[in-house]
Amino acid sequence: MNAQLIREGSNIQFALQMKNQKEYDAHQLKLNKKKAKKKKKK
């Protein structure tokens, strides 16, 4: 029972991490696109 709870807890942590990672990656992509546009103007 305890091991089951610990496993589920770590799964939730992992899911949150993945969600944050996806949001972070999307944010980085937007920044990279802005940087790319600035480079083209030069």
C-alpha cells in the first residue's frame, strides 16, 4: 500500500515535470523565433 502511494506520488511529480518542460520548451521556441527574426533584419 505504502509503496503504491509513493509510486503514484512520483508519477504525479513526473507528470508535472513533463508539463512544465513542455511549457518551458514552447516558451523557448517563441524566444528563438523572435531572435531569428531579429537576425534576418541585419
